[in-house]
Amino acid sequence: MDATPVHPSWLGDPSSTRDVMYRLLIDGPMSRSALAERLGLSAASLSRVTKPLLASGELREVPGRHVGPTGRPTQPLEVDASQHRFIGVKVTGNHAYAALVNLRADVLESEDAPIRAKDPDSVIAVLTSLAENLQRRGGAASGLGVCLGGQVREDGSVGYAPFLEWENVPFGERLRDATSLPVAVANDLNALTLIEHWHGAGRGVENLVILTIGAGVGYGLVINNQLINDVNAGLGQVGHTPLDPTGPACSLGHRGCANVVLSIRNIEAQAAVSLGRSVPYERLMKLAAKDPVARQVVDQAAFSLGRLMTIASAFTMPQKIVLTGEGVGLAVAAPDAVRAGRAHDREKHTPAVPLEIVEVSHTHWARGAAIAAMQLPAPPQAADRIPATIGGSTTPVH
Ligand SMILES: [Zn+2]
């Protein structure tokens, strides 16, 4: 690794510069007039911002001949994504998945490592080594983003992370000291929401809901292209939404709350009782196609999942719902029951919000963490004003 990583350029950019870059990164290449309109800038102001970026090569004109909506020739602008690299890491209770990405969050290099001891020093040592390896192979990074399940405070400290058994750990600060990189710490659902919104199934969707099912239930929200972030986002309140009055109770005593009726563990437990033998989750989803008892267990959970989608839509009015997570096979195995659950609580004149089911890898979450690092604010001395971040959600540690 280079002894003095060259990273300040991107993070030192004034906000108007980064507004232009963000827009082009999220929306893809567009003409100067479209870009000016999108950002509310005059042609002259836009030109002042883009000129140095074109000169430095960070921005470039898309080669070839292009015709705009009015039939006139136009020369769209695009970001040269290779100008900056970022590292993103997803940390679970026992593993770290890291990726070095370019500005478009394309994966250039990836590496993962087990977390054998959960104390902060050991985890930081694993992440530091991953960051060094990735930079040695792929070049110096401009920032490091880490996402984990739990409560992440604005200063990058972790209030509570159940899978790591952490409480009040000044994680971002210590990781920055260990790696000498600017560090962003994000709740993992926020990181996932960022990558889906910028480059995934939620691209171009102004108001978006992300739901995940697996070990528990996760929820991410984008309103007006802004990730809605809150220090309590990682505490999993949505998981306690009551869905099935006949369901078993969660650890807080809620009968049939989402955490229980939609968790892989509980669905497997229900199936074991009904079938008289234990069947792993993925096999159970397949078994539902031919065994009526398995079908009933799967349909009941899928119906509850549909209800949760309708509740989320009713309160937040998204244009799209993206469903993902380890347990997503439920919605694939029982689409009719999901549909019935969605219809059950919906006012009959409201159309169902479009749903997309996506399967994502751990590296995908890591890409989202890298976007959190891209959104770190410019250091105060380099900024002309506080940048208006589009995802809006990162946790700066400078
Ligand atoms: Zn509960």
C-alpha cells in the first residue's frame, strides 16, 4: 500500500461539484441542459462547475453522436468512474465482506475474512487488513464505508450492535485512526437502501421502500430521493408490527409480530410442528409446491408478508417496494398468498404498489457501504458550504 494514500480530492470537493457528480452517478449520463434543470442551476453556473471537472478528466463527454429530445445534437456528460476508488465492508456477527469499488460502485476487487473474536479491536484489525489488501491490489481508496446491523450514531459510534454484542463503541473514530482513511459507518439497511436506490432495483424511484426478511425484518425508506435516516433506524421497530393474531409471541411478548412470523427460524419451527420433521428453509419453499401441509405453513407466512407490504405502502406511499434478504424465497414460493395478504388490508380503489424481488450477495451490501463513504462531507476548510447529499444519510468521521 502507498504510504501516503492520495484521497483528499473527492472528499475535498465543494458541494456544487459533488452535486453535479452525484446526479450523474445516480441518474447516468445526461446533457448539460438536463443536468442544469435537474440541479436548478443556470447554464452559466453549471458551466463554471463542470469546466474544471472536464479539464481534470473527472467528467467527460460521452463519445459519439447523440440527439436530444428536441432533435438537436447533444453531447451528454458522464462521470469517469475510475477517478476515485472507495472501500465498502459489510460486517456480520462472524464475517466481514469487503469490496473496492469505483465511483459507480462497480466492484474492482473483493475479499472477505472471518471475524473470530467480536471485540472492537479484533474487528478493527480484520477490517484494517482487508483495506490494506484491497488497496495493494487495486490502488489507494478515497474513503472507507462500513455497514453493520445496529444503531449507528451521527459521530460514527455504534450505540448498539446485537450481532457483535457491542454497546457504545467509538467505532468510526478508531477505524479511521487504524486505517488513516476517512470513515463512514452506516446501519446495514441504510447501506442496502443506498445501493438499491443508486444502482439497483430502486434506481430512478423517488419514493422507495426496501423490505428485508431473513433472521428478522428490515426496512429502508427513500422519500424525494433522500434516504430517511435516523439514529434508531437500526433498532428494528418495524419488526414488531403485528401481522398474525394467531402467531407465536416474540421476545417482547407480541403475538404474531413481523419478526416472529417472517423469520426463517420461526417458519422452520412452524413447519417442523406441522410436518412432524424438520425441513430447512429453502427445501421447505420447494416442498410447498407438492405438499399441502408445507403449502399451508408457507402461505400463512407469505400472507403476513403481504400485509406488511400494504402497511408500509399505506404510511409511506412509495412508488415501488423492493423485497430482499435471505428469506426472500418465501415471496417466490407463494406469490398468490403474498398478493392475497397485500389485498387484505388495502383500500380496494388503491392499486398495488409495484413489487420487485431481488436476491443480493453480501458484496452488494458492501457496495452500499462504499456509497456511504462517497457521501462523507467535504472537510470544512475545503467546502464552500455544507454539501447537500442526495442520499443524505452518512455518518461522517473526519
Ligand atoms: Zn415483537
